[in-house]
Amino acid sequence: MASSRPQPDSLAQARRLEAREQALAAGRPAQLSYAEAVAQTLYAAMRDDPSVVLLGESVGRLGGVFGTTAGLLGAFGDERVIDTPISEAGVVGLALGLALGGKRPVVELTGTAANAFEQLGLELATLSTRSKGEFRAPVVVRIPYGPAPQGAGPAGTMDGGELMESMLSAISGLTVLCPASPEAAQGLLRHALKGQDPVVLLEPRRVLMDVGALHTDARKPRAVKRAEGEHITVLSWGAGVAAAVEAAEACAAGRAGAVCTADVFDLQSLSPLDLDPLTESVRRTGRVLVVDDLSPGPGRTSAVAERLLGAVTESAFLYLESPPRAVTGDAARIAAAIVASVQF
């Protein structure tokens, strides 16, 4: 593994991290981007728990490809913020070994995380089962995925985001979370860092520049209602949530050709699914639309969307007034799909 010495800019970033914590303690929470919120949450976790260590390509000297670990090398040194070679499987294997030795590793993988699926699925996710509960793996794996907005790091990355969601959420023994906002990123990461089992956080690149308030709350990975209505239930996660809420607002204002209202849920967790509030809503509205931000292609839906539609339909089939649907696209296209379902 490559050793990294703190650079002057990392030391300055570390001072900013501490200044934000002091401002928060004084009741003056800062407004941070998604990437900054992740870095701030990791800073607080490493300050409070000396067993937390960071591993990944460029997490130290460069502060992460998207700035999500900026300043941490300057704050904690290269024994806890470790730049690794380009070997995703090797990094996950190393994290598992560190966890068995009493550490709490946080791994950042790149867009080629598929190379680590064998370690994630056959080693990390199965450790507790294979050892009959004798050993646990409190490892958090962070994976940025999907297209990046302009100005948020390298553009044009092809990482198979839909494949990432679908394959990871199908691995038994892994909890897979997908924060849709800076506030959710902080809360879900804090929750993951308190557990004893492996958690994967899928971080949508599209929201890395979104801004939210710094906070200290851990957030349980439950489905959260982001908008309330009576005609249809809209389900989404990650970068699709904001577009779904925008579409629901357009429909409520009559800007989509008809006036209708929608329950909009942010799943937060792709595995396990928090189905109870979703099916309760679908039984009340009689309609369900899944906003699938990363469709595998025209006329196709991802495995996550299909699994979600199947589970909700099975529990609410007799209550449905229109066919369950999935849609990919911007707010205008989602709004059109909402109206089409309501007018079916």
C-alpha cells in the first residue's frame, strides 16, 4: 500500500472540518454539499472512534476522487487514512481482515467495483453465517455510481450503475443503502458505522453537488415519505427522488395536464426493502409508479425496480386500479406517467 504524508492543503481542509464541528456544537450548522457532508461525517466518526480506518484508491493524498475524504489524511495521518493499489477485491479483503482484528474499516471503491463482487458476496456478506455468528464484519463500503454532474469530479464514467444496484441488492447478508441527499448521506452513514454487519452505501454522483445542513443524527434505513397525496404512490431512491418530488409538485399544481396528488417515497434501503409503508400507501391510492433513475435501456426496467414492483403488487394486488409501472427520465416524463396511471 502506498504511504501518504499530509499535504498543506489537506491540513487546511482538516482545520475546516474541525471548525465546522465547533460551529455545529455552537448551534450554527454549516450548509454542505453531499461530498462535504460525507467527509464531515467520517471526520466525526474517526475523531470519536479510534477503530475507524479508511481504505481506498486516492482517499488520502487526493481526498477521494469526488472530495468525500478531503482533509482526513491531514487530521488522522496515513495509518488511519490508507491509499491502496488499484485492486478493489484486495481492498475489500483487507478490510475484512482488519474487521476481524477489531477495526471498523470504511472502504471507498471506484466505478470498477464489480471487480470486488466476489469478495463482497462470498466473503464479507457470508462471514457471520459461515462462522455461526462467532465473527462479524462491521465494514462499510462506499461506492459512487451513476453519471456525475458537471464540476463533481471525472465525467463520463461508465460503471454500470444499474448493474451495481441490482447485483449488490441481491446479495444475502449485505445491507445496501442509497442516500438521496446530503442529510440522508450523513444519517445513513452514521447508522452504518454503528452496526456490526457489512453495509454498502451507493452514493449517486448526480447529487454530489446538492447542498444540505450538517447534523449529528443517525438515520435508520426506512422508507421516508417526501410528498403526500391520494391518487398514486411513487417509489424511488437515490438521484431519482428529487425528480419524483418535482413531478408530484407539477401534478398537484395542474402543470402536467391534470390535477392529481401523489405519495412519494424515498426508499433509502434497497436491501432489505422497507415494504410496510409502501404497501399501505398503494392499498390506499390504488396505483404505483416506480421511478427507476438508471434504467438498463429503452422499454426495460432494472432488477431493483422489478423486485420492488413484484413485492408491492403481491401485497396490494386486489387494491390496484391501474397496472403497476416503472419510468425513467426527468420530472416532466415522470409527471406524464403519473397522469397516465391516474387516468387509466
